[in-house]
Amino acid sequence: MIDFKLSPEQELIRKTVAEFAAEVIAPMAAELDEKQEFSMELTRAIARQGYLGIIVPPEYGGAGACALTYCQVIEEVSKACAAQGVTMSLSNSLVAYPIMTYGSEEIKRRYLTPLASGEKLGCFALTEPNAGSDSSNQETTATDGGDCWIINGSKIFISNGGVADFAVIIASTNRAAKIRGLSAFIVDKGTPGFTIGVKENKLGIRASNTAELVFQNCRIPKGNILAAPGRGFRIAMDTLDGGRVGVGAQACGIARAAYEAAHKYAKERKQFGSALVDFQGIAHKLADMKLDIETTRLLTWKAAWLKDNKKRFAKDAAMAKLYGSEMATRVAHQAIQIHGGYGFIKDYPVERYYRDARILELYEGTSEVQRMVIASYVLGV
């Protein structure tokens, strides 16, 4: 039986995060977006709260939080600034998780502790120019060099790519074996042959750094592999399943910000002698927006509950991610509509929420991929 009643501790965590996000993160969001600036200062402030390593076990310096608690934290951070929600989600879901689950004890000690404290930042590198939705088509290679692995290739659209201290990457150790020939590695910044390429100029989440990673005869220690050769595709898919739960929470946060802005504006703005909220058309828009947000939260919390209870959750994560990402765009769109022409200018935040929401339908698996995942379960294939 699923019980979504939050414990007193979870309620306190949510309240504490909401207050921190409103007081520290939100006031900087618009300026950082306008400047396309990744703020290390703000990232360190978030790290001091323990949010960058909230799922990391206590023995490695983290909070050891469950997936449901993690979703609450991401929602509140994303409501204040979607870009900071990306940084937090990335640090936990896409970097800490595969290291926690598949790394050797030596790797866990070396990377999880500084990751949890914010001393180091990581990134997850799967996407390539010819490997987007078809993530099995990895052209980056890792060749056995005897006492090392030699990495060659490039990765694109990597969140934190230009600011991370290390990268968790997927590369092919056996091209002929296709997905069974993929492996996962950790590459440290500063390793000869590892350089940062183009920094992307993005529509939204502009305060999140997104860059290209380039590897040219990059030699890394033999021990920097996660699990064993050939496990890379399984590691990547497992990691993305957990990440999609977090995307559902991000969607709730962005949509809540848009809804609350629209609700406030509709109560204050008057036309034809009445507040906008008094018009049935506007009231119905707000009702639909609220319904969408609550539906996404339930889908997300269900997926998190299944994950916490070690049950299969891939389908539910895909549902939360798919519905939530499209919902956030829809809610932000309606928030602009309620604002009218004012919603189209930067004096009001809803245009930023709309831009930020759009990425949710693309990263960690497009909406089309989520429908493929869900269909595979529905059809039993």
C-alpha cells in the first residue's frame, strides 16, 4: 500500500528548503539567467545546506535521504530557480547515484565525499553528436592501454560540463558488441587529453553550464571504471531511470512558480472593472494548472515510493517525466496567457519559467523516448 503522508522530518525538510530557496536562490535567478552565469558562490551555498549530496550515504558525508525526500528538495529548489534545480539533480541522480551503486570502495571514497560537500562538482556524459535518443550508438571509445584506459571521442550538451571537476562518461570498449560493449568511466578534469569545447548558448536554464567535452588520447587509471567492462549501457539506463523521477519534481517546481505568479497577477490585474480572477475563463485556467501540478506530483511521488521500496519503477519514472515535462510547458504557457502582453516581457518572470520548462521534454530522454519506454511495458515487449 502506498502512503504519501510525509513524516514530521520530511515536512521540516521541505519547509527549510522552501525558506532557503526563497531567501537565497530566488533573488539571484533572473540576473543569473540574463547573464548566462553559472554561480559558483550560489552552488557552494546550496552545497552547505547538504543538497548536492542529499542521497549520498552518511558514511560518505551525505544525508542518505530517500527518493521521496529528494523529490521534495528538488521541487523547492527548482521553484526558485530551474537552473539550480538542474545542478542539484545532476549532482545526485546522474553523478552520485552511479558511483554509489557501481563504484569500487576506493572510487566511492575518492569522489562521493567531496561531491557531497560541494568541494567537487561532477557531470554525466552520455550524449554525442550521433548518439542522442539512440544512446547505444556511442562513438567515444576506451581502449585498453595495459596499465590505463585511452579515451577518444567527444560528448555534447553536457550539464556542468565546463565547471565540473570530473566526468562520469560512457564509452565503447568493444564496438562490435554494440550495447554490450559499452562501459562507464570517471575522468578527472586536468587529465591530459581531456578538454572543454563549446559552451552552449541556450533558450532556458541559462544559469546552468552546458558544454562539450573532448577526449584525445586521454589516459586514465585502470581503476577508474565503474563495475566492469560491458556494463556501461545498463549503468546509463539505470541512472536515467532515477534521474527521470527528479525531472518530475523539477517540473512541479517550475510549474508551481508559474502558477503562483499567474494566480497573484490574476487577483491584482483589473479589466472591464473586475479582477481577472473573477472571469470564469481565467478561473478555469488556474484550476487546470493546479490539477496538472497535483497530478504530476502524485506520479512523481509514486515513482519515488517504488524506488525507495526497491520495486520496479522505470515505467512510473517515465510517466512522471513525460507528463511532468509536458505539463510544465503547458502551465507556463497559460501563465503567460493570463499575463497577456506583460507575460512576454522580462519585467515579469513567467517568460523565464516558460523557457526553463521547455528543456524538460528533451533531456534525460525526450518525450518520444518516454512514450517508447511506457509502451514497452504496456505492450509487454
